[in-house]
Amino acid sequence: LRFRLPRGDTILKILLAAAALFIIGLVIGLAVELYLGSASSIFKFGPSFLVGSKWQPTNNVFNALPFIYGTLLTSAIAIVIGFPISLGIAIFISEKLKSHQTFGYLLGTIVDLLAAVPSVIYGLWGVFVLIPLLRDYVEKPLHNSLGFISLFSGHPFGYDFLTAGVILAIMIIPTMSAVSRDVLSVVPNSQREAMYSLGATDWEVTQKSVLPYAKSGLFGAFILGLGRAFGETMAVTMVIGNIPTISSSLFSPGATLSSIIANEFSESSGIFQSALIEIGLILFFVALLINGLARLLLWRMTRGTQVKA
Amino acid sequence: LRGVVVTTKSNLPTSISLWRKIVNKLMTILVIIAVVLAVIPLLLILGDVFVRGAPAISIGFLTHLPTAPNVPGGGIANAIVGTFTMVGIAALISVPIGVGAGIFFSEWATSKISTVSSFMNDVLTGFPSIVLGLFVFVIIILPTKQFSAFAGGIALSFVMLPIIARTTGESLKLVPMTLREASMALGIPRWKTVLRIVIGTGKNGLLTGILLAVARATGETAPILLTASTSIYFAKSIFQPTASLTVFIYNYATSPYASWQTQAWGAALVLILIMLGLNLLVKLTIGRNLTGTRLEL
């Protein structure tokens, strides 16, 4: 009996550890296979892949800069619109609704549902509802009144950076607001009480004691939202126009790292396919960096509070 | 002395200036505007999908194969079957591995493998799904030169795996340590304690994670697009190109035909009903008292 019992433990531990190791192996495998898949493109174009602006499948010339630009610009639009709104929701639920937990939970659930809507449905909605809406009520008025600014120049057509950025903003709000909410909810009440006892107003409590305390966690939420915006594929593919462009106009069609893969992969072969896989490799490293950073920030935040509690 | 105390007290309330009051009110209003701005798109999207999708749905739409543009009677039967097939394959692969890894994260939390793996797992959760699709394309489609439901299922299993592992780990960590100690004190070996006591207590959380992962996989497009492609027929085996609801919506929404676009809305309604059904089920029944089990994390 004494020998049988540890054996069961060992078998279980080995099986479970194998499952855990599988995850590590998967991440390493991803890097290796994407590298192998893109090797011919990496050797042919070298570092110029990242800095050149030409994408000409007919001439076998491939550079990724237009897509890096498109990804950065659309993500920036998404963050500028989405982060303040997410922070607002988090403050509303965790500070204003503190004494109405049920209502706060309900509102949180509704916002969470936004995250459950599949990307392709955002895209469908974007094509048939958001594009006409933005084109007629935002882009055309802006173009007519402020068209001399390069940001609003060009031809407001609807399939452009701005629409992609707005769709992304809607899609990252649930992620950012959920994490911000969690972060604000672990701020100890003593922080708030100390501020109130000094005669502060509600906003001053939020601004001067809650937000600074939650700073690193909120930064984590910001980064996670950015990560989601970087990798989002289908909705962006459907509304951005998919023309590799570097333009200062928000009303110009463009393409992002992920949208170009989704849009052109099925028609690609040879070096063209290899170049698209290299774009995937870039996405892999960006995602690794961003998500790793966000997790470290959030881990530090939650671990710190556990120690205090 | 008594008089001094009274005067200090009476001075206090007047110290909140008008400006500070205005700022306070203004910020409250801004915060409420933020909430409204976030809820409007959700209502618009759900409303549009219902209003535009409902007319397209009929028994025939759910049971027929697709037809050519402007030929009436087209349906999404093969897409529904394809989606369930691929999510099924994905679940078969990801549930055992994900649950196993999750148990390891919780029960051997101090092990080095556990720390590294759970960190990698968190990173993997935030990965763009199209990268996972590319990975499966390189390891399966390139050598076999054949798009298939099998490859699509594998790609989806990588989407599900980190979600299942994470929720399993988080929910098992909530099982009180005293239960484990009580079980061990009765002489029950650790493996039995883990499998019967810990999993038995935390099984709701486990189920939540699996359901959330299934919902997420059902709504994925990009990985399937690169691995299973699509088809206008029922697939004869899992080693053939296979249609799915999401790729159907993508192809039909971006087509120039009005009849196809209407069908895209119909398929979107079917998809959203499946997804929201799964999510509400989780939220309303078992997910309520669990933290850290959100879909997007």
C-alpha cells in the first residue's frame, strides 16, 4: 500500500505537467513554425521588409510598412475614443454604483456582452450600418468644413482608417472597461475614506486617491485594449478597404497587418504567401510583447493587494 | 474652549467652493455619457441583427444548401453542421489539455513549470486568432495541401485552450484549502483528493470556462478562413474543405448580391443567438459568483 499511493500521485502530476508543458510548447512552436514558414521572405527582403512601403504581388515586391502604419493608426483612433469611455464605465460602476451592486453587475454584464459578439458580426454591421452613418454624418461634414487639414482631406468614402478605428473602439471597450473595473474594485476603501474625511468631493476622491492607486493596473487595461486592437482581424478587414496606403488622411482606405493576411492569403502562393506569414510573425512578436507587459502590470497590481488584504 | 470647537465645525461645510462643486457634477455627467456611449452600439448591433436577420430566417434557410446569387431557397445547413463539427473537434482536443493544465496551475501553483506555463497561457489568451490560423496552416495545410474541418478544429482548439486552462485554474484556486486538508487527513491520496474533492467542488467554474471557450470558438472567423476554407456542400469527411457560419457571413456580406447580403444577416442572427445563448447561460446560472472568468480575458 505504501508504494501504490505515491505512484498515483506521480502519474497524475506527470499527466498534468505535460498539459502545462503543452502550452509552453505551443507558444514556442508558434514562433518556430511561423519563422520557418516565412524563411524565404525573410532571406529575400531582410530588414527592408519592415521599412519599405511597396506591396506589389505582381512584381514580387513585399514590404510591410503600410500595414504597420495602418495598424498603428487604427489602434490609436480606437484608444483615443475607447479608453476614456472605458474608464468612465469603470468609474461609474465601481464608484457611483458602489451601493447598488445589482445594477452595477447588470451594467457590467451588458458591456461584457459586447465582447461576446463575434468579430465578423461587427464587420457586417460596420459595412451596412456604420459606414453609411459615418460617411454621411461625420466624414462629409468634416471634409466640407475642415477639408484643408490633411487629416480630413481626400474622398470620404466610408471604407477607411476612421471607420476601422471606430469599429475597433467599440470592440476594445468591453476588454478595457472590464479590467479597469476589476482594478478599481480592489482599491481599498480606506483610500477613499481618508480623502472624504478631508472634505473632498466625489470626483476629487476618484481623481486624487482612487485613480493614482490603480495607476499601474489601469495602464495594464490600456495595454490589453491596445493588444486587442492590434490583433483584431475580421471587422477591420471588412471596413478598411484593404488598399496598402500610407496617408495622413483619416478618410483614406488602408490595410492593417491582420487585415492583409485575411484578405489576400487565400490567393497567395510562393514568396507572396511567405511574406504574408512573415507579417503573421510580426503580429506574433507584437502580441507577445504587449500581452506579456500587460500581464506583468496586472499581476503586480493584484498581487500587491492580496498581500495587503 | 467650547466656543472654539463650535466655530471650527461651522466653518467646515463652506470650504467646498462652487468651482469644486461644478467640476464634481461635470465629471459625473461625463461618466454617465461614457456609459451611454458604450451601451448604444450594443443595442444598435443587436437591434440591426434582429431586424435585418429575422426576415431571412425560415425552415428552408436552416435546412437547405447555399444556392447561386439571386436563386431563391438558399440556406446555411452545411455551415451550421460545419461550425458544430469544428467546434466539436476543437473541444475534444482542448478540454482535456486545458482542464489538465488548469488543475496543474491551481494544485501545483508553486512549481516553476506552473508559473511559466500560466504566464504563457495568459499571453496566449490575448493572441490574435489569425496568428493561430497561420500556425495551423503552416503545420497542416502546407504539407497536406488540403483545407479541412480537421485543421479548422485544431486551429479553434488553440483558441479554446488558454481560456479553459485559465478559468479552470482560477476556479479551482477558489476551492478552500481546508477541504484538501480534510481529505488528506482522512488518508485519501493526493491524486484522489484532486480528482474527486477539488474538481468536484470547482466543477461549476470548469463548466463555465468550457462554455465560454465554446462560445468564443463558435464566433471565430480568421483561423477557420485559413484552415477549413469553405464549401457549398456538406463535407463528406472531416478531411475536406468545410463551410462555417462565420466564413459564410464574411463571404456573403462582402459579396455584391443583395440576396446574399440578406442571407448574411440571417446567418448572423443564427450565430448571435447561439453565442448569446451560451453566454447568458453562463452568466445567469453558474458564472455569477466566480471572478476572473470573463470571456475576453
